[in-house]
Amino acid sequence: MKAMTDPKRDPDLDDFFAAARAEVPEPSGDLLARIEAQALAERPVARAVRGPGPLRQLLQALGGWPGAAGLAAASAAGLWVGLGLTGAETLWSLVPLETASLGALGLDPLSGFDLAMMVDG
């Protein structure tokens, strides 16, 4: 058995490490070609980015689904009222006259300010 002066160094291993440092292993051309082929196969394919279609653009212009739902409801109500009125009927004939007055709505056409302006002082 050899006596070691430095516990961190082993003279037998130093020779092996020096030999390993002298010879740097190079990968073969075949190995590099296979690695490159696998990397190219895994690379994502670039796609053309398309914008939204015409229906999606129309939906966005209406304000999304809430806007489209409101438009559909208003269209259905307009169609229902338009087809429901026949002959001499009008929309105002459906509303009783006593509820259609301004006083019934709480609006006084001759408010106190208007009357004060009419008084000759």
C-alpha cells in the first residue's frame, strides 16, 4: 500500500484524468445527422394566421352575444307588432287614451314656472 501525502489526490487516478483530458471525444457524423433529423421532426409547423370570419366579425360589431340577443329580441318584437296590426289599427289604438295623457305620466305641461311667466306683473 502506498502512503498518501495529500488525501485529496491519488497519483494513480491523476494519470487516468490526464489521459481523459488529452482525448476529447467527438460525436460521429451519423449521430449528429440523426439528432438533427429528430429535432426537425419535432419542430412546430408554422401556420398562416387567419383573421376572424365574416360571422365572427358581425358578432363582434354587434357587441358580442348580448348585443346579438338584444337585436334578435327587438327584431322579433317589431315583427310581432308589425304583423299583428291589421286594417285601421295603429299602435296608438292599442293604448287607452286616458293612460296616454301627460298628466297620467306625472308631467304637467303647465308647471308652476310657466304659470308664473304668464302672469302680468
